[in-house]
Amino acid sequence: MGTEMVLGRWIPWSLRVRDADWESLYAEQLPRVYNFFRYRVGHGAVAEDLTSLTFEKAWQARDRYRRHLASFSTWLMAIARNVAVDHYRSRALRTAAPLEEAEGLAGPPSPETLAVQRSDAERLAKLLATLPDRERELISLKYGAGLTNRGIARLLSMTESNVGTILHRTIQRLRADWGNEGGSS
């Protein structure tokens, strides 16, 4: 009787990611990870590179994943966060994350629509750049990666209530700043 078989019988949570269907996990999680990076770094090519690096690191670390500690998506987003931190550490200066790459996904919009979207994206990028890192990261995880407040709380070692409160206040502030900026232009 092999060690793996004995461990599997005594420790049912010992299923590792390497036993999982990587193709389906990749297909399911790719949009979430990519959108997280689009919110964090903004640039299409950079977001793609960081997404690729995240999945590469997950593949290399697949033997260290334990189901009883976190869901696969939480584990993967923790890796993505670490990749983002490494990316910013490797750069000498921080830049705002432009959201222009999110334009026109549904179909070819009219030139007027493009102009409005570009203007709105620039306004939003400017407003996001004014946020402290913690709030910008929460926005990225919530709206870029599509995580729930509970998932964000687990990932950042915060309470779910705290995540919800900070997100609510941040969104209120962004809306107020959006209205004030829109009224002055």
C-alpha cells in the first residue's frame, strides 16, 4: 500500500491541485486573474504577462496547495497579489492604472461612444490613482477579480464586515469625486 493511498484515506483533504483538471481550472480562473491585473496595472501586455506568471507560479507550487486551508481561487488570487507586489517592487516608480483596455469588448462602438468611454476611463483612472493602496487593492479584487467580500477578507486577513465597509466608503468617495469633477468640467 503506497504512502499516497494511506494519506488519502486518513487525510481526505490531501487532494492536491496536481490531481485537478488544470485545463478547466485555468479556463475558469483566467478572466478573474487577468481582470485583477487590468485593474492593478492597466496595461494589456503587462496584465497578460503578470497573469501568465501567476499561472506559472501556481503550476510550480501546485504540490503546496491544500484544500482545507483555502479554495483554489483564493490560493490563486494570493499568488496573483504576490506577483503584483513583486511587479511594483521591481519598478522604481508607481504609475496609475489606465483602464483604456476595457473599451469596446461588446462590439465596435460608435466614435462618439468611444470618445465618451475614453474620457470616462481617464477620469476613473485619475480617481483610482488618488486612492490609497489598500483601497485601490480592494477595488481591484472586488471589481477586477470579481471576488466576494468574504474571499477578499480571507485573502487579506480582514473581517468581511471591514472589507464591506471600506469598499462602501471608497465607492461613495469615488461617486462624490466623480460628480464634483463632472460638474467642474
